[in-house]
Amino acid sequence: MDTLFSNATVVTMDESMHLYTGGFVGVTDSKISYVGKNPPPEDVKPQKIIDGTGMVLMPGLINCHTHLPMTLLRGYADDYDLQTWLTEYIFPKEAHLDDRCVKAATLLGIAECLQFGVTSVTDMYDHIDAIAEAVAESGIKANLSRGTTLFDPEGFEFDKYPACQELVAAREKWHNYDNGRIRIEASIHGEYTSSHELWDAMAEYCINEGVRMHIHLSETESEHNSCVEKYGLTPAQLLDCHHVFDVPTTAAHCVWLTEEDRKLLAKRGVSAAHNPISNLKLASGVADVMAMVKDGMNVCLGTDGTASNNNLDLFEEIKAAALLAKEKHRDPTAVSATAALMMATVCGARAQGRDTECGMIKEGMDADLILVDFTRPHLMPCHNVISSLAYSARGGDVCLTMVRGKVLYAGGKFPTIDLSAVVKELAEYAMPRVFQPTGGDESSAS
């Protein structure tokens, strides 16, 4: 045994929601090799023992929708509606990005994720090769997609379109890197930023190659209604007609789904990535989590990018998801603490296609684990550990993050990320490049 966590309150999130007070979890060769309320047999000699007294040990959190490189744009354009925010502020600045900017910004985002207990992310952005390099170096898990738009479909060919070429190249280079730690997915940015030429070609590619899909769906009321006015179909119904959901798909936001949409997406096995904080900040609305679950959809959590959140603290999303559901239905039993935690762990793993490897503390699964310090004043007294995790804990309470048995964050340090070098690169290269006072900004549409 490589590592033994001892005397921790172990929240397994397994099928029976086992919880061990003063429990033990062993890690061997990147896997969870022991879970129990008593120490392992005496003949088992761990190389390292981590005392979990006063701590909660739980599965790492899974952020199912984000844009990691947008750390560069944190706080740049706040208090705007989505369309104004995107077209007048975000797209023009993103046009200045290059691989070097994106890699540094991604490493900063990964450090933030690890500090807040996130062990796996689902990311959508361009410059995917630079993002994959950052993920590979850091040790975090990631499902990565090259966000793809198509504003001018004239002459479009999948094999010649730059974004599609990048997707194919990324699949060849990075898919299943490090025994599946990195997975490459396809992405259609959204119905309103593309056209049927892209939908058809991307769907065909995904179906033929067995590629998962990541998409923004019905995020705002205007987006949803404009699609209905233009096509006579909702975004979900329209994209389904073009076979976009014929492969496993994570659909971000899903704020304005109709009942027919929810049932259709459930039938197709689509997971909804709920982003409560971003949706509130952009005044996009509140997704009906209870209705989605009732209609059979898997619902997970995401932060969205830091430009619209403004952080990557998934504990905030856990609390917000539960509270918003209670208010929406005027029912305090809606989305319980347990359900909210499941969205950030079990349901997230399911959405990523990783449910056999993580999301629970269970023998044989990857040792994707976090320790949460319950000796903090705002976490005492603890009458119910599940409730405290959902309603009182913060990302800053995480004191250790482990992915596949390797500690990637502990005590303010990042063993795999030179944070000072990242900050220097951002300050001296990325920020001046992106915010240079030049004219002729163009949308990064390709």
C-alpha cells in the first residue's frame, strides 16, 4: 500500500452512501485498495500515512463545463447580458490569444481547480493542443473539446475547416493519453453560433469515430426563442434532427428546455451540465434541475469560465444548485444536500463517461480523493457531514487533492505546477498580448 488515510470521516458517495467516522482508505498503484471503518490488516504496511483527524475524505469533485483559459478574462467584463458580453467584450479579446497565452491561463485555471478539490474537468475552448499540454503536465483529468463555431457556412468542408482539423489532430495526439486521463471530445459551441453544415458534419464524424459531444444548449431565453422563430423547433429538437445527440453528449446550461426537450434529451442519454452561478450572473435564468431529473436526465455541475463566474469553486455551485431548486419549486426538500453532492461527483463521472473509474470512494476505482478541513470555524459544530459539505464548505477548505494516487495540491503547494512561473508568464506575456491597445479586433470564430 502506497498511502493510507487514517481516522478521517469518509464520505464514499457509493451506491449505499456509506459513511465512516474515523475511517480508513488505502491507495495502491493509483487505485483505491482499501475502504473501511477499521484499519487494514496488520500485514499491510503503507509507505505513507496521512492523518485525517478532523478531516472529511471524499471523492474529488468533477467540473463538467468550463473554459479554463478564460482565467485571463476574469473580472474583465462583468454585469452584461450574454450576447453583449460575448460579442462586444469576450470574442474580440479572444482573437488575440495564442498557444502560449492559453497554456499559461490553463495552468492557472488548473491550479485553481486543484486548490478547490476538483480532480476532473470537461473543458471547451480553442487552442486545444496548448490546453492538453497543460493538462498533461499538471496531472488532472480532463475531457477536452475544441469549441467550434460556424458563422459563414459558404464553402464549408469538415476536412478543411481549421477548427475541425484541430479536433482531428487533437484526437490523434491526445485521446486516451496517460491511460485515458485525457479524453478528446467534439464540440459544437451552440445552435446560435453555427449552422446545419457544421451540425451534420460533426455528427457524422462523432458517430463514425465514436466521439463524445459537448455543446451549449438553451442557455438564454432569447437564444431559445430565436431558434423556435427561425426553425419552428427548439434548439434541442433542431439539433436532434441533425443527429447531434446520437452520441453521448454533455449539454451545458439547459436553462430554457421544454418538457418535450427534457424527455427527448433523456431518451438520447444527454447529460445536462448545470451552471447556476454563471447563469445567475448573466441573468440567463434558472435551470429546472428537478424537472430534468424527473424526466430522466443525468444532471451534473459546472462553473462555466471564470469570465462569467468569476471563479472555479465547485462548492459554490453545489450550494447554489440546491438553494435555487428549493426556491424555484418553493420546496425545501427539492435537491437535497446528498443530491447536490452527487451532481458534483457521481453524476459528473457519469457525464464524462468515467463512472467506472471515479466519482466514488470504492475499492478498485481511481484514487481521486480530496481532504476537507472540518476544523474551520464555519464547519463547526458538524451535526451532519453531508449537509455541512453542501451548505457550509468552501473550496478554500480543501487541504489536499489527489488524482490517481498522486498528490497534486496540498498545503498551498502544487507539486506539478510552477505557479510563480505561470504568474510571470501571464504578467509579462499573456496579459500585454491580449489587452494590447490595438484596433481591428476580430471574433475568434474558426
